[in-house]
Amino acid sequence: METSEIRQRSVGRVKKSIKTTEISNGKNERLEEFRDKQDKNLEKKSQNGNLKTHSKSDEVGDVVVDDEKEFSAFTVNVELDLVSYALFALAFCTRFYRLSTPRDIVFDELHYGRYVSMYLKNVFFFDQNPPLGKQLISAIVGTVGYEGNYTYTKIGEHLSPDFPIFWMRFLPAMCGSLLPPVVYKLLLEAKLNRWTALMGGLLIIFDNALLTQSRFILFESILILFTTLGLLFLLRFNKTPFGSAKWIIYGIVSSTFFTLGFSVKYVGFMSFALGLFLVTKYIWDLLYDSNVSDIQIVIQAFGRWFLFIVIPAIIYISIFYIHLSILTKAGPHDHVMTSAFQASLEGGLSSITKGQPIKVTHGSQITLRHTYGRPCWLHSHAHVYPVKYADKRGSSHQQQVTCYSFKDVNNWWIVKNPDINSLVVNFEDPEPIKHGDVVQLVHGLTMRALNSHDVAAPVTPTCQEVSCYIDYNISMKADILWRVEIANKETEGQEWNAINSHVRFVHLGTKTALRFTGRQLPAWGFNQHEIAADKKVDQKDTIWNVEEHKYTKVDDKKERDRQLHLAEMIPTKQTKFSFTEKFIELQYKMLTFADQLSPEEHLFSSSPLDWPLMDKTIAYWLDNKSNGQIHLIGNVVLWYSGSIAILTYVLLLIFYLLRRRRLIADIPEIQWKRFQEAGEIFVGGYIANFLPYFFMDKTLFLHNYLPALLFKVLLLAFVIEHIDFLIRRFVKYSYSKIAFRVAVICWILTVVFVYFKFLAISYGLQKLTVDDILDLRWKDTWDFIINKKFSLL
């Protein structure tokens, strides 16, 4: 009976194993594995023993064990981390509370709401950031029946009852709700304990800036969630055995989320750069492992870089393929693009190009658009350059030639044959102008020819002045011959075509090229852009293309002028632009468009130095019936504590490095490794998302700091846990640990208090008095708004 009892015990344990559900951190799994091993050992002993009896009950036991083994394959183990669900529930309540209020346009909702609506209308728009955020929101509102009827033109404008403002704001709010549990999981993955990870999640919930930014049609909450998920799965990826199914899945998921992040806003690339650094560092660390062969290192490096370079490129291009496939109709922004791009859109330029000639010939009336960079057209007018400039340099006093950013009758030029006086096209034998031909460009209204000579340009003195020649009967002769060079003749042919041919005009006398310098002229030039002649011919600023084009049919100047004034500004027939051509041009415009704009002064703009201590806020919305308002303002206690945490980490790092230089290890090696990893991830992420703004020549706002704020909060959580470790290790008094933890709890309660203190201007639901506003103005640099109508309330 000994064997029977052993088998019955084994059967009981197997049944117990099947009924057990794993919860939390895998302790039950290890317990069951231990029991299984015991069962196997017992079975081996019974099989190898000297017992000769074999009862019927033994056979029944064998059958039961086999049945249990068969059904064990259908067991489902479920893990529920209740902390994550609790964090999500709390964040959801804060982010979705009265989400549709205020039912007005709030801050940049004015622009992003319009972009979303244009998606639903298939109308092309230009934005300097990638389109994923707009695509996701448009997909949501499209499912609830919104048709894109957006007519709002100013911040604070009241929304119509049928405008789906809740669904417009749904995705940012949902991403803001998911961020705290993801931060909690990230801190656990970074080897912090559960209490510290919980604290990190709560700090994200109780920051007023993150709350406000996730309640409107703004994209920071989507961006931050995607990049945080990318970092979370990257940490799991680096801990997983190379080549396993989990390794592949974690790698794909991580690179996907990082790509989605910078496909919402380009600043997400800063976090992606952090991910690339961690991937590269992992390979670098492998070089020290003598157990890993050179071939294995090469294979691992190739695999990781494939996951984090090739896959992001495919996803990124796919997002733009969807973007350009949807936006097929011309809209208010297509003038930013080149003429060929514009002419490929439906309903705009392409609808009015019928009948316009393609081939440019002698007698062609044309407008010349600067092909790359800022959209502007070669322009002249009767005004002349001043005799002397502000720096006392002299000019030619000839007629001004500029680049004008608007359609204008003074943009017309006539291509003239230097050998004949007539400006009329020879319709009997039209001769298209080819690459290398020499022409004169005569200004349509003033009838003066485009000229250049050895006189310094007005704003760029390293280049030559370009003018329209006036004969003052002095020694300065006309130098008005230009050679036509077609830059893309390999694809467009040797003949000069409207729209598609990219043309350079090389001055025959001085071998310089007609160039758009990008610099503005003073008031005497009406603040238009400078045109000069540059000795460096081969550059993008010297490329032009014909946009409007027609043939000169009459020789009478008055009639010709009348026709020019009545002429419709149109390009040629609709062009066929491939996705690749559109994608490359759009990328170029998006990456360079900001460089062509001067930073604009804004009442609520700020510099990166203002952000760590929150010296500036942003007014998002003002109630027109009270002093109620919404401001982007963070939790002061949290932001200051985060800045102190950065300083504390740096001081500790310096201290540890100096001590280790003296061969003194104050903390165990495993703690030192965790300390280094925290610096690489959290401090590295903070620097990557903060430092680049010091080199950006653009208008900046406080919300640009939010991605860096995330890493500051993560570092703050780590520093608190590390200080707790140091107290437990080095302070002998037992009450010190208790005192520190009580202090942390009191600090967290202070964070929560400040959070509720500023909720009035985070939600904008209360009708505030002047005293209420002044009570919230804790710093003199905070610019809150007082409505004059209610200044006495």
C-alpha cells in the first residue's frame, strides 16, 4: 500500500496545481514547480522500489494522473496587478472629469481641430510635425459621424452643439489616463520596489501640467505615452535571451512605440535617440564578455539595429503614405509646397491649368517661383535701391529686384531673345528654350531687363547686387544676359518646361547665379526678401521654376500691360507626382520650414531656463463671463523636488566616482550598477528631452518641457528610494528609517495639496474672483489674466 499512498498524494498535488491561479510576481509558479519535482521524485522511487504488489487502486491512480496531465494543457494562469488598475482608474477620473467643459476652443485646439477636420474633408494641410496624432483623432471622430465642418477662427470661440468635442479630446485624455500605470510598470522594470513605483505613478497623476495637457486636443500626452511604452518594452527587450520569441516581440513593440512617438511630434525623436543609445550600449557591454564570440556580437548588433532602424523607417513611411493618400485636395496650405506638388492636388492649381502652354520660348510671359524653401516669386517694382545703405556702402541706385511672398502683377517677366527686339512669340515657328541658351528677362510692367554687376548686394555684401537696369547715361553699362541651366534635365529633358523644370540663371558677365538669400530687406525694400547673384552656382537657393505661363501675343505695351493686370495667376496642367517625390519634398519642407521663420514674440513664450523652476506659465483659455481661466501650470512642489533630485543624483555620482577612484566601494556592486542604469535611463532621458531646446531658434512654450518632466519624475522616485537605502545601510538608529519614510509621506501629501490648490485653473470650471487669482499667483513671473469686465468681483 505504500506505493498506492504515494501515488494518491501525487494525484492530490496535481489536482491542486490545476486549480491554482497565479497572481502577482510568480511565487506560486515556483512553488508549483517545486511540488512537481517532488511528485516526479516520488514516482521514480515507487517505480524503482522492491514492492511487488500491484493493486487495482494503483491502476486507477495512474489513469487519474494521466487525465490530470492531459487537462493541465488547458489551464489558464491569470496575473492581475491591482495597483496598475487602481492607478488607471484614478487617472481616468481626473482626466475625463467633465471633459467637454469648457465647450470653447482652448489654446492650440484652434489649429489641431482644423487639421483633424481637413482629414475628414481630404484637404491638404501643412504642419511642421508628423501626422499620426491628427490621423488617430480623425479616425475616432469620423466613427461618430463628424464630417469635418470646422469654421472656428479664434481661441475662446464657443463650439456648436453638434461639434463632437468629447470625442476630439478622448484620445489625449485616454493616453493621459494610461500614463501613470505605464510609469509604474516602467519603474518596476527598472528594478525599483513596488512602493516606489506606486509613488511614481501617483506623482504623474498629481501634476497639474500633465493633467491640463491631456484634457484638450493637444498631442503631448499621446507622445509621452508612446515613448514611455517604447522605453518600457526596451528594458524588457534587453533582459530577454537573444533570438527568443519574446526578444523579437519586445523588440518590435519597443521600436514601434518609439516610432509612433516621433510620428506624433518630432521631439519624440529625442526619446528614440535615448533608445538607440541603450541598444548601442548593450552591444558595447557585450564586447567585454569573453563568453560571447565575435560572430555572436555581430549577429546581435545586426538584429538589434534591424529592429530599431529598419522597422521604424517602414512604419514612419507608412504613416506618411496614409497621410498623402488621404489628403488629395488642394487647401489653404498648399502654397508652401513647390508648384509641381500643388499642381498634383485636386481642385486647386490643377483645376485651372487647362490651356496654359508648357514649353517656355522667346516671348513667354512667366512668373518665377523660388523652388525650395520659403515660397516667394521673383519680383520688381519702380522703386530703386537707396544711394547709400545704413552701413555707408553705396549702391547702383538701380531698380530693386526682390523675392515677394505673394501673388502680384509685378511678378511677371518676359523671356526675350537678345538678338531681336520683338517680345511677341513667333507662333509660326516657336523655338523652345533649351539648357544652355542665353536669354534676357524683362520685367513685365517696367520693361527693364534683369541685370547684375560688380556691386555688393544690400544685405549680403559677399554677393552681387541684382537689379533691373536703368540707363543713367553714366559709365555703368547694362549687363543683362543670363544663361539658362536646367538642373533636372536628366528627368525633365533639355527643354525648359513650365512648373517641372528646375532652372538656374547664370549671369554671363560675372559667372554668378541668381539666388534667393533668405534675408529681409529694410523698410526701403518694403521688407521683401533679398535677391543677389552668388558665385556659388550649385546650391538649392539658386533654383527656380516657372509657375504662371502664357505667350505674348501683342507688341503694344499698353495692351500688354492691360493683359498682365487681368492675367490669372495659374500654373500648367495637373502633374503626376509619385508618393516618393511627395514624401521627400514634404519631409524637406517640414524639416526646413521653421528655419525660414523668425521666432515670434508671444506673451506666454518662455526659454528653457524658465522651465525647471516653472518661471512662466501659459494661458490656455479665459471665460468671457467671469475670471475663470485655464493655465498650463505644473505642481510647484513636484517640479522643484524634481530639480533637487537631479542635483542630488549628480552630487552622489561625483561622490561615488571619487570614492571608487580611491578603491572604496560605499555601496554594493549591484546597487552601484542600479545607480548607473538610473543615470543612463532617467538622467539621459532628461538631458535628451531638455538640452536640444537651447539650440532651437524658435518660439518655445512651457509644454515643450513635459517630456523632460517625465524623466525628472522617474529620477525623483529613484533618488528617494536610493536615499532610503543609504539610511538603512549607514544610519544606525532605527527611527531614522521611520522618520525618513514619514517625511516622504508628508511630502506626497503636500504634492496632493498643491495639486488640489491649483485645480481651479487646471479644469477652468470655477468662476474665480480677483482675490482668488492673486492667491494662486505664487510667483511674480506667473502671468494670470484678470478680465476687465469682472475686475471688481
